[in-house]
Amino acid sequence: EIEDYLDIIGGFGEESISTTDHAFFRLKEKERKIFKDKLIKKVIFGQTPKLVGIQYNSNYAVFYKYGKDTLKVILDIQTTKINIVTFYIISNEQIPRI
């Protein structure tokens, strides 16, 4: 599924990605100062994810290496745009096992 995901997002540019109001919901105040749209877009387009899954609601759950931890990003991928629904840092032990 990683290759399929990379093919899908390869058809988009950074200008096609936006954040929802909910995207920064789970972050602590200190993390909100670090994480901006540009940083998340850089990760999405600049890294290969560790794991990609499609949730029951059709959103993509994408897991990226982030330092010693993992960045979990939930994306709503539509035909002409991608919405970053939410994202947060999790420990490596919290990555789903397949």
C-alpha cells in the first residue's frame, strides 16, 4: 500500500494540501509552535512512510519516522486536494501491527 499511496500523492503539489481546523487539535502548545503546514508537507513529500493504511472512513493513516518516534498523519485524499485531518507524535510501540 505504500507504493500505491506514493503514486497517489505524486499527482499532487504542496499547494493542493491544506489543514483542517482539527489538524492541530491533539498538539500541546509547545508542539504547535514547531509544527506548521510547511513541516508536515515536507514530511509528506520528502519521506517514504513506514506504514500506510486506509481507515474505515476512507481516510489514510500514514506513519513516518520522526526522530526516535513516529509521526502519524491522517489524510483525507480527494480527487483534487488532500486535507490533513490531524497528526500527532506516537511512540514506535503504538504503530499498528499487521
